Amino acid sequence: MLGDDACVAALDVAGDALAPAARVAVYRHHVLTSLTAALEAMFPVVVRLVDVRFFRYAADRYVRAHPPGRPCLFEYGASFPEFLAAFPPCRHLVYLADVARLEWAMNVALHAADAAPLTAEALRALAPGAVGDLALDLHPSVTLLRSPWPVDRIWRANQPGAEDAVVALDAGGACVQVWRRDDDVVVRMLTPAALALRTALAGGRRLAVAAAAALTAEPDVDLPALLREAVDEGCLTA
Amino acid sequence: MQTTAVAGSGIGLRAPHVDEIVATRPAVDWLEVHAENYMMAGGPALRALERLRHDYPLSIHGVGLSLGSADGLDVAHLERLARLVDRLEPALVSEHLSWSIVDGAYLNHLLPLPYTDETLAIVSAHVARVQDRLGRRLLVENPSGYLRFAGAEMPEAEFLATLARRTGCGLLCDVNNIHVTCANLGGDPDAYLAALPPAAVGEIHLAGHAVNDADGHEILIDDHGSPVAPAVWSLYERALERFGPAPA
């Protein structure tokens, strides 16, 4: 199904007015077009950046080399960003794989497990004294991304209805958090301290250790404000 | 084994229409969804469906179980289906007479099987295992066909009838697929209907197809997007006469 026409001859397909190869082609066409269409829906900004014709060409190569391992298409495409990074015809688009990672993170956020976010009241009740020993976790929908390219601006400039904007590639890197807040997927820039705090919490570090990581990233950061911001965003769980 | 508790006319529910159904609660008798679109861990789509199931009976229609895979059933996928069925408690659960997984790759299509005794043994064992795990009757749907294997030993309808007799499974009779398969491979839709045991038919599907050109020959493609063709409507009426008022 994913190979070339030579494979068809090996099949024991009955021919008549229509040759076996043409009959098999009906199935092959659907396999390849439906899977590339699934990727097209998953990575709309990448489609816009490279043009749909090139996208379909790249996706066709990806589908043949990395067909889905499971029947749920909302799980298909996790390795597409890495594939794009190494795909010679678009390797010069250095930011493309990170934009694809951002879009994949949105898909992950949409389908992640539900979990009640930690509220400010619950945080106070949890830790009257030993705040530093708290082991908080990130909401299951959260992905943290760091890119040397301004991927958040590239992503925003390519949303439906966005004004045509020129994004300077040397505008600086981006720390981005993608997660689900209520029922909406949100993409937000993080400061280096916020990224350090959340990365440490995601790695299972105690709050005191995570706070130290934030201070290393930004020595004069307001730690209580940093924690309050994370709670307000609904991206922490206890 | 659970018995059918739905009747009347349902609709296949696709993701873009969920909000509309939630908001307007139209007068349809039941809703059918693809199992694989709701196997996520959580999120708004699953929650919306959990709300809808309180107001409508559900039919869970699987496309990924690959009942015809010669290298065994995907047990992990069957477990995911079982969890979804536990969670949503649908009135009907169905799958297709086809294969879609080979060497661990999922091909996202209902691929054709050679209708032989050997295939029948494989599919029967898989259907039995699915019914055991789910603790209920599975309906098996006839696919749309674009090729026939030279080594086929029996017609598709006879294969399905025997499968139902051996496993106790039900049949989901897709009249559009019967029309498409008979047009593409040569066959009489009425003879097809006549070969299906009426007691086994637990649901009927009605859909549209497109007429395409393949190397200068007309070929019908089941596309779920075209309107229902007049010939399919009339085949549907004859199916109702034969099978009685199955949910459609």
C-alpha cells in the first residue's frame, strides 16, 4: 500500500475490464491522501509557510517512511517536526521544525487528560509553612518549548485573519507554553524565569529547587508573582 | 450479551457538527460516532460526547480494529475500545469486515479481504474475542469494494452470513456499499440482500457515493460526502422490507 507499483503484481487480484493495478490504486490513493490530509489538518501553519503543494509532497514522503503505528489519527504526526528538520528540500527553513513542534503541542493540549488546576486557595491550604517542599506538577496539557527562532510571532502572523506581518528571523528566540485552559488551547510567551520554574516542576523538582532555577535564569525575578501567575493560568496541579 | 435498544433514524456525528448538536438538540433518534475519534485521554470533544449520551443513544462505529489482520488482533487497541465502550455505554458497537494494520503500520483504510475459509477462521476468531472482551454483540459492516481476489472461495454476503452464524455477531448492512461493490465488481444487490440472514441485521447504513473515472472505466467510490443516490434509496427500501425496521 505504501510501496511502488511493482508490489501490485504479487497480489492475487482478479482483473477484468479494469486492470488489477488500477483497482489496487483506488485503495493506495485513499491511504496516502487521507493520511497526508490528516497531517495537513494537524499542521496548518506549516502548510501556509511552505505552500500546500510542497506540504503534500513532504507529507507523502513522511507517510511512506513513518506510517501511523496506531489507528487514532489525532495521535499521528509526533515525529513530523523531526522529519521536517532533516528533510533536505526544506532544511534551509531553519525555524520550520519548531513551528511544527508548536502546532503538535496544540494537538497534544487539546486531547490531554482532564485534571483540576491548582487554585490559589488550595495552594494556601496545602502549604501553611513548608512551601518549598511542595511537589507541584504541570497540567497534563502543558508543553514547554524553547526555540532560537521567534516561532510564536511566526505562528501568530499565520493565523486566519492575521494581518500580513514581516517577522524578522533575528528578532530573538522564544520560550513558549502551550496548554488547555478551560476548553481552549492557549499559546503564550514565557519569560526565561517562568520557563525555568515550570521546567523544573515538570521534572519533579520541589518548589524550592524550581524557584532556585527561576532565580538563576533571572536573578531579580519576583518569585511570589511568578508562582501566582502560574496558578492564575491554571497550568499547575497538586 | 447486551441487546439492541435503539430504533429509528440516527446520524453519523462528525467533529465539526458537535457544537451544533449540543446547542440545538435536533430530533434524531440516535447518534453514531467513530470510535477512534474519541479515544483521547480527555478534553472538550470527549466531554461534549459524554453530555450528548444522556440525551441520545449512541452507536460506536470502529474503523481501526482490523478484524481481518492475519497477524493477530491489536490487543492494545481492543482495550482502548473497551474503555470507551465502558465510558459511553453505547446501544450499538460496530466494526468493518476489512483489514488496516500490517507489520504494526495502520493504513487508515478499510482494505479488502480474500473471502476464503482461512480468512473466515481468522475473522471469526477475532470477532469472538472482541465480543468476549466487550461483553456484547458486535455488528460487522460490509465494506465498499474495488477489487476481488482471484482466490476468493465465496461471495461477500455468504462470508458475512457464515460469520454471523459462527460467532453470533450482528451485521451492519451498508446499502450504499452493497450498491458500490456490486457496480464495481459485478453483482446483483438484491441477491446480496437475499443472502444476508434478516435476524442478524442490527443496523443499516445509508450514504452517498461518487462516480469516478479509472483508466476510462466508471468506478463508484464510497465518499460519505455525496447525496444518497436514487438506486441506493430504492435498495434501502428493499432492505427494510427484508430486514424489518432496523435502526438506520
